Amino acid sequence: MKYLLAFVLFFTSGLFAQSKLLIYMDLEQTDHLKAYGITFNALKAGTKADWLLNYRGGSFMLDYSEELANTCRIKGVAFSPLSASEAVDIYHTVQSEDQNMEVMHLEKAPRIAVYVPKGFKPWDDAVTLALEYAEVPYDKVWAEEILRGDLSKYDWLHLHHEDFTGQYGKFYASFSGAQWYIEQQMLYEGEAKKLGYKKVSQMELDVVKTIKNYVAQGGFLFAMCSATDSYDIALAADGVDICDKMYDGDAPDPDAQKKLDFSKTLAFQDFKLEMNPYVYEFSDIDVQMQEIGSPQNDYFTLFQFSAKYDPVPTMLTQDHVNVVHGFMGQTTMFHKKDVKRSVIILAERAGTDQVKYIHGNFGRGTFTFFGGHDPEDYQHMVGSPPTDLSLYKNSPGYRLILNNILFPAAEKKKQKT
């Protein structure tokens, strides 16, 4: 027994010879969003990091250095320096069998790409806004880069609020005469022609199929707003014309609904298309404004998962609150009836069939869909000014976005659901 004790003491003293730095993520944190950027960039620089799931809001433990501590001070991120014994105590608490907590070892910062049309600004999309504020490096890719195989360079892909059906967001009724709409249509049609396609919808279909293959081979996909349901609609409508003549020059297939193949989709099934080209909606997947009611009562609840047995959904739902104020988008939420049973629901409006946040596996990779446009701009409108995240440093909605950039860094043997 004394030899076992000596071994344990030797092991723990070696493991924690260096003091640690705890970036706590509970209500005492001064800037939750920049904390993700500091952790991400520390990983990128080769610093060891652990994600303490459910400990003080999902805290980060890193090897202490004066450089890292000064970075936290400069960025306004609260932290605590820990002695070796203090760190051991925290690890012991987190790994205790009677605590719904777990240590996730973060190995390597993922290579990040954002699918976004050329010329769009960071504030056009909540994820790029979050990455910019947190100072997380990323590359922009669009159709040409996707189709020539550039996704092999990246671990994580975010889909800007794209309309993958080729209907330009179905903004025709309200904005067909607007200069931005005309320029957007010209941009997309020019890209399709350059790449050898007669229709934008055909180009978009090849893009979604290429992305699906990327996920199957182990990629991590994250999408928000219209990039969620329009992605699956495009997959289901493979080989079926669902675009009216103002979008692609000819009439849609009158039997389009009957020809949808839901076996090809990632997340949704049995949905009904909205074929009226003047209606600002793709299908019945999306929850309508009148179903939500008063914005003051629009809150969604994060599910609690077992940190030790379900680490992936636990990582994706780390937050300092478990009830989050809702926010709208072209696709705001998903009707539960349209979500495949294989998909994990991460957050929903309690007492309703309205689902906000979902996650699933496909092949060797994963996808995560988050409804809504901007967590701190309830009803984001075309032309709205960019959200200043320095005013929302502790946004629980933006935290959910940033959970997704660290999730791929977790030790692979722990990533199971």
C-alpha cells in the first residue's frame, strides 16, 4: 500500500508541478466571450488546457504563465492563479463520481472556415462577429473553394446564414427592387456561371453535397439561421426543381413535395415545402412569429446532460445560465415533429414543440444547428447596424456559439454520445 501511495504522490506531483490558471466561467466572469479566444489561442500556441465541464459554468484550466496572465488582464478576462494543491483539489472535485462534472482535455486548436459570400462583412453573421470579438482566427471560403476541395484543410466549418435552395432567401416579395438584392443575385449568378452551372440552385446543391461528404469524413459543421433548414431542404430536393421562375428562369416541379427524399438529410424529415415564391419561408420546419408570442416570454431552456457519459452535448451546452432569452431569424426555431429521432435536442422552449438547438452525428463527423440570427438582436432586420459585442461580453447566447469552436479540440477518445 505504501508503494501505491508513493506512486500516486509522485504522479500527482509531476502532473501538477506547474501552477495553474483558472478562467472561471460562472457569473463572476467579466468577459465570457474573450475567455474562449484566450483559451483557443493558448491551444494554438501549444499551451495545455482542460475544459472543466459544469464546474463554475464550464471553466478552463491552463498551465500558468505570466504571459497568459497578462493577456487575461489586458483582455479583461477574470482568472485565478492556482497552486498545485489547489489545482489538485479542483480536479478531484470535477472527477468525483458524485459530481455531474468532467475534465475534457483540449488537444489542438481546430482550423476554422466560414462559408460566406465574397464581400460580406463580419457583422452580417453572428458567428463571424463572435470570432472577431473573441480574436479567433478563421478563413473565409465560398462555393469555388468548397467545390475544389479546400475543406480538407479545415476541422470546423460554419455556414453563414445562407439560402442553399437557390431562392436568395425568398426576399423577392419585399426586396426584389432593392440594390443589395439585385447585387446579391448578380454575385451568385456570376459565381454559378464561372463554375459551369446554369442555375444557382445547381451550384448550391453540389456545395451542400460536398459539405455533407466533409462531415462524413470527420468534419465538424455548425450552422445558424437559414443555413440550417435550407441546407437539409436542398439535400432532400436533390434532382427536384423547387425554385420558381423569378429565381431560376423556369417553373418549379409541380410534384416537388412528393419527390423529396428525406433519407438524404442530416437533421429534418417529413417537412412540407412552402412553394409560394412570395412567402418569406422555405418550409414548415421553421417556427412562426405568431407561435412564439410576446418577445418578453421568449426563452429557451438548455438540457442537462451527464458530463461523464454524454460529454459532447455537455460541452455544447456549457453556460452560466440554463435559461436563455430567445432571438429571431429567417429560421428562428424548429418544430420538433420535423426533427429526426436520431438528433439530440440541446435546447427547446419549455412546454412547446419549439426546438432551438440540436446536434447529431453523420459518418465520422458531427453537425450542430442553432436557430435564430443574432443572440443579442432579437429581431434582426436587413440593414440593422452591427451588434457591438463589447456591450454583451457575458452573452449566454453567444457563449453557445463559441462552445462549438472548442468542442472539436477535445480529446477524440472522449467524443462520444
